[in-house]
Amino acid sequence: MSASGNIDKVEVPDSAVEALQSIPGVDQLGEMFSKEGLVKMIKQGSHHFPEGALEQGESWTIETENELTQIGKMKVLSKLTYAGPEVVEGKKLERINVDLTMTLPKGDDALVTLKDQSAKGTIHFDTEAGRVAHSTLEQHMTMAIAIGGQSIEQKIKQTIDVHVTEAAN
């Protein structure tokens, strides 16, 4: 990993890929759980930061895409904005606001149509430790799914909280 958070090298054990490939229905997820897909997902899943010092209010974007079998190319645009220092649980951390926009292929033959989507969150970076202390993302999504001539609407509300702790000895 570079100092700015870019992941340069990922090694995925063959045993992990084999275990994931044995899950029923995993082939519907396309490349996601192949060795290459896992490497791509891990690299894309890390937030990287611009080189040098950030000014409060400064923004940058990260674009990712994944090919999903039977759905097509899912694209995610992440806009990150440095909000400045913030005291969290008695510790000074640097707050970064996150706004994600996801798109799926459109058209009459699309199996999944994204009708509505919003995803916002925060990253709190610990400059003393040189790493993310925790992050939170709340996502709301409404999808229309067409299967066998029928269409169903699915609403998803998802909250992801990640807290980084010191490893136990």
C-alpha cells in the first residue's frame, strides 16, 4: 500500500478462491469471486487520498466498475470531501465526507433497474496512527428486478460501520 492508501499488490490464496467458488449461485456474480475479481475488489475497496496536504472543503473522486453476470457493468463514483478535524470519543481525527453514486446499465432488456439510490457516509482518519480509525456508510436503494415476465421492486437500506482496532497479541 502506498502512503496515500493505494493498494499496489494483493495476494489471494488459491484456497480462498476455491472456497468462494464452491458457494451455490456464485457464478451469477460474474468475475467478482474469481482471483482477479477479488484482487480488483480489494484494491477498489480501499479509499485513497490525494498526495500532499488537504485543504478543508477539498474534494476528489474515485471511480470503480465491476462486471456482473446477467446485469452488466455496475459503476460507482465516490466523491470524498475533506471536512477538517473533529474530536471523536476524545481523540482528534480528520473527517472525510463520502457521497457514492451507483449506476447500472439501462434499457428495455435490463434485468435490474436502479430506480433510486443514495449513499452517504464519513471516514475518520487517525493521523497519529496513519490509518482510518472508522468509517460509516448508509445506503438506500430501490431496484426493479425483471424475472420471467414479472417485475418486483426491492428496497434496500444498508448501514456499514467499520471500526479499526489494535490487534490482540
